[in-house]
Amino acid sequence: MEKPRRSFIKQAGLAGFGLAAGIHMPVSHASVFTKNTNRMAVNGQSIIGPYGPWVDGLIKDSLPRFSYRNPSFTNLEQWKALALDRTRERMGIPDTGPLPVVTRHDSHVHDGLEIESISWQLPYGRPTQALVLKPAGAKGKLPAILAFHDHGGNKYFGLRKITRTGKGQHELMVEHQDHYYEGKAWANEIAKRGYVVMVSDAFTFASRRVMMEDVPDHLRSGLTDKNPENAGNIAAYNDWAGNHEHIMAKSLFCGGTTWPGVFFAEDKVALDLLVARPDVDEARVGCGGLSGGGLRTVMMAGLDHRIKCAVCVGFMSTWTDFILNKSYTHTWMTYVPRLPEELDFPEILGLRVPLPTLVLNDKEDQLYTLPEMEKADKILADIYEKAGFSDNYKASYYPGPHKFDADMQQEAFSWWDKWLKA
């Protein structure tokens, strides 16, 4: 039996779903909407009414042009080169300049882990804050994990969502970890198994968030940056940040880039810094995360093959699922214009074939429909089978809603151990 789960999102007055920033309705209304939407999809209807089948048909007449499932692609490496080039082009990945200098702020030991607080400055925005965790007293080069935090409708927080430092934990992060992670700080837990783990704040989250003082007064909704750790102010900020996503997305499009492109660019900097550490074995690096962290895993692991082992949690379905059923439960951070003509969503992660890949799904996940999660699973399985590496791909399904609970964490950790510690 699944243990009762306290809803951090409901208490904070945010969206009803873990990745539903920008959709601000009471949880009870959101639940009804979800049930109705699933029923409508079964009845041949869609969330955009009669336009759904037409839009879906735009990408359904044949296999996507750069899909490895096309019989015309017979050479794995030639296909990967073509598909990777096109995906990078569509994402509009921005240049972040030379590798930044890392500033080390603090180092202490907590619960058997050495925890470093660091930051670096990109050519734009405020400094990126990050934590590096590893077993205290560890010697030599260790395998490493680039750990991605979730979205969760909460952009005030970032790395604190999946870590603990022993220096006091915000009450909202206690709620958050209870709701999504069964009370675990999973980045700490995987570090204890003998890894160097880096967790950085993602673009527009926490240290990288949009501050009130940096936008015009008429867009601030009366908010300020004062007393930011107050729970009420955090809820107000998260509500504002959710409503600001469409503005950010439109501006990124106008600049010739995309949100996934910026995520990838900034996460690549974190990966560059991680593999450059003297305590990291660059040949044994993995990444993973839940929800928005799963999205970042798809992009990072799909496009940068220094990631030798990937675990995508709670972010796997098809473009069809977004078109007909679930785009309203997702943020603007998901989409890359024109790419669906060339790759279905799971095929972005499939660009890493034959490198080991695990996908963890929740059967009652509010963000997707189960039939489309299963279609995505089959697409990835077909890619790995065609490449001759079926054993390097696995998908598992767990009961319950959107989460990365203790059982799922254990499977993820075992998968990383299998491929990164051998």
C-alpha cells in the first residue's frame, strides 16, 4: 500500500501537478480536469477540441524523418551524426562562452558526506549555485552523477529539493521531499554509495531565478525580493514565476533559442566542471532526475554522450500525448518547434543508443497517459533492439502518481552501480 503523501503543492497554493507551473487551479479542479481529459482522449476528443486530430496528423503520416526506426537508416553511427546535428540545430543551443571559474564557498562534513558549496558565473544572469557531495575521506577518482532537481511548480527552490546539508532545512523542502521522494534527499543517498554528485540550480530556478528587481515594475504584480524565505512570499513568487513562463519562452524563441536548449547549455557547463574535477573518473559519469529533472536527463543524456548511464524518472511520453491529452499539465520548458517532425520525444533520449538507459514511470502519473508512456517505451526498446543492444535499455512501471519514491530510487541506484562501478 502506498503511504499517504502530503501535498506540498496544495499547501503552497501552487498548481495541482508536479510540473504544472503556469496552470493555476485548485487541486480539486485539476483532478476533475485530468479525469475528464483522459476520458475525452479515449472518446476520440482532445484538449484542443476538433483541432487535436488535425495537429496530431501533422506528425503522424509517417515515421519522423530522423527516426532510427526508418528502414532507410542502416548505419548506427551515420544516423546518430545526422540526427544529433539536426536536434542541436532545432534546440538552438546558446554559446555559454569559455569554461567559468569555480568559486568554492564552503566545505563541511554531514552524515558521512563531504559537502562543498560552489558557484560559477555564466556570461548572463546571476551566479549559478551548486553542491558537490561525496563520501567523507574518499580517495582517488570516483564515478560521478550529475543530479537534476525537479520543477514541481516551485522555482524559488532548486538544488535544495534533492539535497540536505545539515545546516537546517526549509520546512517547504521537508514537505517537498516527503511528497515526491518519500522523505529522501536522493542526491545524498546516491553519494553515500561511492559517487561524486553535483547538483546545480537550473535556469530560472533558485540562484538562477528571475528576481523582481530585474523586471519592469508593471510586471511584478506588487511583489518584491524582500524576506524571500518566508513561506507566503515563496508561494507568491512561485505563482508569479509560473505565469511568467510564457513570457520567458516567447523571448527565448525570439532570440533563436529554446528552453531545452538553454537547459542543455547550462547543464553542459555543469558536466564540464564535474568531469574536470580531480576526484572524478570522467569515463564513469551518469545523470538523472525526476520530472523537470527527467526532461533535463532526456536532453543531456541524449545529446552529450559523456553521460555513460542515464536514469529518466517521470518524464517519458510521446508528442501525441502532449498534443491530445497533456500539454496543459506541462510547462513551456518542454517544447522544441519543428523537432517533432524529425524525432518523437523518446527518440531524443534514444540518440544515446547503445549507452545504458533506464526509464522509470508511475502508472498513475498525472502528467501523461499510460498508453502513450507505453508507446514511448516501445519506441526506445525498438531503437535499442535495432542497434543490437536490447540489454542496455530498461523501463519499469510503479504504482501511484508522479514521484521518485524509495523503491524507484533503489532501482535507479542499482542501475548506476551496474554500469558505472563495473
